[in-house]
Amino acid sequence: QVQLEESGGGWVQPGGSLKLSCGASGFILDYYQVGWFRQAPGKERELIACMPSIEGDTSYKDSVKGRFTVSKDTAKNTVYLQMSNLEPEDPALYYCATDCLWSVALYWGRGAQVIVSS
């Protein structure tokens, strides 16, 4: 079964950290660039990080640069989004997809909820 699934969401206080996982099954995630997106209530979905499929630097949206880091474990067919110093502006449903342009992504997950609140 072909599937992309996010996990690791939850509640954290401002300044806290969370690590999201994006696990693939039924295909090799390494063959694709991976985009991390988020959508807050009442707002449009936005790309926050783009990891290329080949060697190269991951690009980040300015608002998360220096706080969020994307990494991957090829053996586990999983990409991660480490989020640190979470801010009140970060709560959203976080998605991963097999492209950095959502409209052309072949696979995407259902999202992981991130809540930042004291």
C-alpha cells in the first residue's frame, strides 16, 4: 500500500520543541523531493521547507529558518522535521508531500496537528 504518514504532533509550550516524522510505505521516499507544509485555521497552506531529492541544501521559509531543521533516515524511509523554539504563530496542521509544489505532489499525508500554547 502506497502511503505517506505524518506523526509526532502534539501540544507544546512556547519555546518548546517537537519532532515530526514523515514515513513512506510502498515507495522509496529518497527518489522524491520532500516538502513540509502547514496550514493554520483560516489561512492558506504554505510551504515551510523543501528538501531536494538529490544532494543539496534544504530551503526554509524565513519565518522558520534557524528554528526548524529537516533531516532524513534513508534506511527508515522517513523524513523528519525538527521544530525548536516554537512560537505562538506556529500552530497548524503540518503536512509532508513528495514535492515542494503541493498541486503536483504524487503523495501527501493527512497531517499532524501542532499546538503551541501556555
